[in-house]
Amino acid sequence: MDLVAFFNTLQLIGGLILAVGYVPQIIKMIKTKSVRDFSKIYLGGIFTGIVLMEAYAVYMFFWQHTAGAFLATNTVSFILSGTEFLLVMIYWNHINNTQKIK
């Protein structure tokens, strides 16, 4: 295995570990509909950073013909972090709305 392939493998493994880390939290958010202990600013910042990295990954893959592993793992992170941020935005007032109904 040459050095480039080695580092591509490291990026793929690391990127998948980071991306999969969102899944348990997303499942918990959906089950409990509880997100008040999350910072919207923090999650919005993470999502914005991933969007910018996704733009870079698309550029590198389609114009420079490199960084395929980065594009793949970053796209998964983009989808999952976007889902997490969307759930926070949807469920943020869930407790207040149900209390008002009672």
C-alpha cells in the first residue's frame, strides 16, 4: 500500500467514525423529542462548517479528481448533521407547545 492509499484509508475510517457518531443522538432525539439541552448556535455552527467542507469536497472531487473518500464521508456527515440540526429546530418548542395544550 502506498502512502496516498494509506492516508486515504485513514481518512475514510476516521470520517466514517465521525459520521456514524451522529446516529445514536438522532435516534434519541426522535424517541424523546427532547432537544432543549442542545445549543442551536453550536449545532448550527457545526452544520455550517460541514456545508463549507462539502463545497470543498465537491470541488476537489469533480474538478481536481481527488478526495473521493473525503467527499463520501463528508456527505454522510452533511446529511446526518443536517438531520440533527433540523430535529433541534423542529423539537425546540415541543415541550412548551404540549404544555400550552393541556
